[in-house]
Amino acid sequence: MAAAGSAIGLGNIWRFPYICGKYGGGAAIILYLAFVFLIGMTLLLSELVIGRRTGSTPMKAFEIMRPQRKGWRYVGLLGLITSFLILAIYLVISGWTLNYFWESVTGTLSSIADGDFANHFATFAASPLMPVVCLVVFMVLTLVIILGGVQNGIEKVSKILMPILLVLVLLLCVRSLTLPGASKGLYYLFHPDFSLLTWEGVLAILGQALFSLSVGMGVMIVYGSYIPKGDGLFKSAMWITVCDTAIAILAGVAIFPAVFAFDQSPDGGPGLVFNVLPVVFNSMGNVGSIVFGGAFFLLLAVAALTSAISLLEALTAWGADYGKSRKRSAIILSIVLALVAVVASFSFDGGILNDNKLAGMSFFDWLDKLTGSYLPPICALLTIIFFGWFMKKDDIHDELSNHGVLKISWFKVFYHILVRFVAPAALIVSLVAGIFT
């Protein structure tokens, strides 16, 4: 559940449904399923194998597998740097979800005129105080869970948060599907229109499938190191992938029928969450704004928290691997992360650091581009090359079969086709597309 929570993030709830709706509905979903189960799951399984085989965090894992070529450990280091930067971005956005949850349940959002939500969000994001308070609160929540340890912290909380996440998304689905005109939203999401499936759409779907599973940042190597030797890694990877995909599809069912029922635009991307959906909830009256709006933003906060936990755990485990106590590592990392997130928060239009640009972009946008288009595909590509061309084939087979206990008739296709050729090719295409778009 912790690993599934890592994979299930904010992108599942607003980006996946939007991409599917824009690029052919059911046609895009069919392509996404092919990508996520063939390529995404291949990458996920490779990281789980590396983690459990070595019982270590990314840097040490690469050192253990290839002690004579220590340069590979820097692939693990790059993954940890990627985790750090992604978490810094996540803190900012997660702070927004906490603020909107609070404003929903207190009735603040219900008092805002429909046309003013974009201005409301812009004013909030540029504020020097509230976004910082919210991201610090979120950082503290994440830190407290990590300080509880793997079993008493992450495991216990994941067993609570993941069912809550599922209940919330199902609750929102039921409400959304009972609205008049909801069928238009379902048509938008599921109707297969292959004429809309452009090359740009294929790349967007591929990118979402590859990075929806938290691969390319070292997290799944860490979680792989926690998986008991008797568990089937294929089964674990399948459950993570199924949960991740199911929540993404359910999120689309929860969002788009409501959006169409109240004649709102479905093509808002991230703006859909903070600018359009509050209009939808307000249209349902006070109950809609407070109860269903509050439930939706709580869903976002829970999805963000489960992902943030995994990212901070990967970093904390790395510190513990090199002789630092978990507590000290987690606290120091949290302080530094919060500082970086504050700088990113101050870089929005109207913010304190708005005039300071990197490559013509705000610090937040620069980090978002770096962690969205470059670092994860580079890390995932280097990891799958290491896994397919430098790890011993017998070691991989031994780990996947639990030392010969499990029958893995699919191994030849997995190793010789998906690992060595298909997954690297898909990552190269995704990386090149990210560079030129």
C-alpha cells in the first residue's frame, strides 16, 4: 500500500483524466494501459528487483551489484537528487491542497463568486505567508510519519490513508454520476476517438504511463529493499500498477461528469482543480461546496501525502545507509526541503522573487521542467540499462523466482525484449520529446 501510495499522486487525479479526454478518450486509455503494463511495470519491476536483491538504498545498491565499477553509484545519487527536487515542488502544490481543503470546510470558497476563482488562486499563490504556512504544515505531517519508522510510521499510516483515498474517490464518483448531464463527462473520458490520438498525444500518454509509477527517482529501489524475500515481486508490481491505474480512471469518473453537468471547461489541466472545480462545487450549493469540495481537496491532500512520504523515506533511508540516524537525517532533510520549497513558492507572479529568473522561467517552473522532462527519464533509462545489460541475468531470474520457488515462464519475454530493448527505446523517445517540447 505504501508503494501504491507513492505511485498514486496529484498527477493521477487531474493530469491523467485530462490527457485521456483530450487525446481520444477510450483510445487514449487503451494506449495508456498498454504503456503502463508493458513498459511502466517493466521499469517498476526492475527497481524492485535491484532493491530487494541488495537490501539497500540506490547508491549502495548499484555499488553492491557492480563493486568493480563504482561509477554506477552516481545513477543512484541522481535518483535521490531527483526525489529531493520533486518533493520540493510537491510541498508547494500540497500546501495549496491543504489551504483549499480548509477553505472548503470553513465555507470560504462558497462565498467567492464563480468568476473570481482564478484571481483568488493567483492572489493566494503570490502571498508571502499562507502558502509558506501550508507547505510547512504539510512538511511537518510528512516528517512525523517518517520519524515513526517503516513499520510503525509508513506501514500503519499507509493502511489508513489508502483506504481513505479509495473511499473518497468512490464517494465523489457516486455524487458525480448522479448529477444531471453526467453522461457527457463519461463520453468525453471513455469514448474512443482515434482521430484525436495525435503523435503529441502518444508522447503525453507515454510520459504519463512511464512516470506515474514513481520510477526513475530511486523510491521503488528503497521500497523493494523492504519487501520480504517470500513475496512475489511480480505480484507486488502488478498490485501497485493496478491500484495506480484504477485510482486514475476513478478520478476521471469523479471529475468530468460534474464538470460537464455544470457546463464548465474540461481542458483546464492543473487549473481545473483550483479554478474550475470550486465553481462546480459551489453550483451544488453549500453542501456541495463544503462536503464534496472538502472531500475532493482532502482526496488531493491524501494523494499528495502518500507520495511525499515515499520521497522523504527514500532520502531518509539514504542518510541512514551512510551512518546517519533516521531521525537526524529526516529532520535535516525536511528543513532543507522546506527552504527550497519556500523559494519556489516566492517565485510566482507577484511573489517576492518573481523577478529572479532561471533560463527565462520562475524558479518553480524551472524545477517543474527539470523534474518533469529530464531527470526522471534519464534516471530510469540508466537504471534499465544497468538492469538489462550489466546485472547478471541469473541474479535477476533468481530474485524474480524467489530462488526457484516460483515459475516465471514470462521471464524470457520480460528480460530479452521488454527490459533490454522496448523500455530503453520508450525512455529515449520520451526524453527526446521532453527536450524539444
